[in-house]
Amino acid sequence: MAVLFLMLCGTAVIILGYFSYYFTRGHFVHGTEAIIDTDLSYVSQWQDPARIANALDRPDRVYLLLSPDGKKIVGNLDELPETVSLLAEGTLTFSIPVAAKANSLDTEKDYAAKIYTYPNKNRLLIGVDITPVTSDYKLMQWLSFLSIGFMVLVIITSYLISRFVATNTNRIALTAKQIIETGDLSQRIELTSRWDDLSYMAGVINDLLDRIQLLMRGIRQVSDNIAHDLRTPLTRLHHNLEALRSQDHIAQNQQAYETVDKLVNETDQMQRTFNALLRISRIESGKQHSAFEPLALDDLLQDVIELYEPLLEEKSITLKKDFETLVLQGDRNLLFQAFGNLMDNAVKFTPIGGRIDLGLHKQGTETAFVIEDNGPGVPSTDLEKIFERFYRAESSRHTPGSGLGLSLVGAVTDLHQGHISAENGEKGLRLTIRFS
């Protein structure tokens, strides 16, 4: 838009400048020629030198009547000017020095003249003083050029301002988009100045992000502290319940044994939940890079498949895999756990006799892993929420789990500079992880 308006305004300036120059010069030339032609219309009828001199002997006129051989007959000029320029076709301009006067700054006067040839071959030069008109004409020219210069300056300034506004607006939008896509609240808008409204707005947004990041860190810290503080008493409770379950009088009482066994299972689930929370917290803290090493992803996925083969056989699930040999720099244990969680979810929601498709391919500069089942899928409104902590879709409320499996997968993916997405495919839920 800035370039378009620059072109439009530039064209308008050129047209304005041209017509301003054209009409100003036209008025100057035509007005001058009209005065000379008026004088010529009279004197061209006379051939008497005295009558011609009497008609043209005025302060604002110069004239010179020459014989056919070039000798002066009459006139207030001694000879034809040596230096002349062309004002228009048939009209000349020249300057004549004048005697300096106390109240005048002019050292010469400008004249416009025409030469008329009589039937007897005498030539008459008639000149009109155009010094004031020339001054006005030059002033108009300078004002026109100055106006054009100011308009060009306005155009250039407007273009630079539009570039400045567009650049800063795009910088704000790009930063916001990156935060939305990555969830990284540590990103901030770059401030290149402090004097404009956009920089003020960017500063306010940065302050807002600081506040949001602080609140989010506080919320996560509270949940992590709760998980850490409760893990020890929960472990103690679990051991006590197991000891109680092993006592003879409990083992002999079927109802009591089932009650205690149910409590043991509940404490196991709570321990797994707290451990998952702490694992996610450690991963998100970014302190896991020390274990990074080159890994063959296809071999790692094959190990995950072997771990879940008994469950696949138990539900008669067909597994189709299509792997390329690809190497990734990463943490083997974390990736194994992440892929294991994805496999566990797929097996859990795939019906008996169903099918699971696994794919590992190179797509441009990215490594893409895809897992798709033919289960019930996820409602489209829940697709963006399944990676949140403790979130569980309504259809999976009665399925064992804590809602932290995909959250851990998301944390591991972020740690490895990857991106995970979910969509409902032709068969069921399709999860895709892309590593750059």
C-alpha cells in the first residue's frame, strides 16, 4: 500500500509540476508576445524613421531600425545584441547593462524582442522590458519547485512512517503468533525505539507477558510443590496399606481384603500422577539436555513396539509400520517414554480387532512421526486441549489414567525442538510429531 500510494502521489506531483510550469511559462510568453505584436501592428505600417522613433521612444522599450546593409537608421540601441536566447518561435530575449542607481539593485535589464522586415528590406527590432515579469516568473518557478520538493518530502516521510508502522506491527504480530504456536511465554517483543505509540504498546504487552509468565510459573510451582510434598507421606501410606493387606486376619476376610486392595491401587494411581507431574516439571525446566545423543529413531520405535506386542496380541490389533532410517539428537529415555505414552493411548482406545498405523519419514528438513488408530477419535473442540495437564475428553472419563500422558509427550517434544499436533483422520485420531 505504501508503494502504491507513493506511485500515485509521485505521478500527481509530476503532473502538477508540469502544468504549473507549462501554464506559468505560457502566460509569460503569450503576454510578452502580445505586447510586442501590438507595437508591431502599428509601426509596421510606417516607414518614416521619425514617426517610428516617436512611437517607440519610451522607457520600457528598446528599438533599432537598420538599413539593408546593416547600418543604424534610428533607435536607442547602437547595434543588435550579441548574446540572445530564444523565448519562443520568432521571439528573442537578451540583457542590456544599465547605469547603477542609488535606489536600484538592478545592473541589467531583460528584454524580449522581435525583428520585423519592411518591404524595402529595412529591419526593425522592437524590445519590451520584461525585467519585472522575469523576476515574477523566476519566483513562480522557484515556488513551484519548492512546492514539488515539499510534496516529495511529504511522500517520502509518509512512506518511511508507513514502513516503520508496518514493521513494528508485524513484529508484534509475529511475536504473538510464535507465543501462540510454541506456548513459550518467555518471548518478548523487540523494542527498537521508545518515542512512538507502537513501542509504548509493545512495552505494555511485554509487561503483560511478564505478569502472565509469573502467574503461570506460580501455578506450576504450586502443583509441583504439592506433588513433591505429598509423595513421601503417600509412599508411607502405600507401604502401610500393603503391610495391612498382607496380615492374616485381613487376608482371611474377603471384603476387608478387597477394600484394602482397592486403597492400594488408588495410592498407586496417585503416586503415578505425582511422579508424572514431577517428570513434566523437570522436562519443562530444560535441564535434560545433558543426556542428548544421536539416536536411531526407527530402532527406538521398534523397542517401543516390542514392549506393547503382548497388549496388541491380546486385543488382536493389527499394527502397520512404515519407517525410514533416521537419526535424531535426543534423550533416549524421554523419547522412549513419550512414544510409549502415544502407543499406550492408541492401544487403549483402539477397539478389539482394530488397526494402528505408524510412520516415520523425512519431510523436507523435518523428521515426522505419525501414529493413527481407528478408535473413536476426539471431538474437534477438544483437539487443542488434549495436551493440557489433567485434561480428559468426556469419552475417556471412565478410562483409567490421569490425563498427564499427552502433557508429558508435549513437554518431551518441546524439549527436542519439535511440535506435536492432533487431528481426526479417516480412521480415528492421528497424532503427528515434527522434529526440525
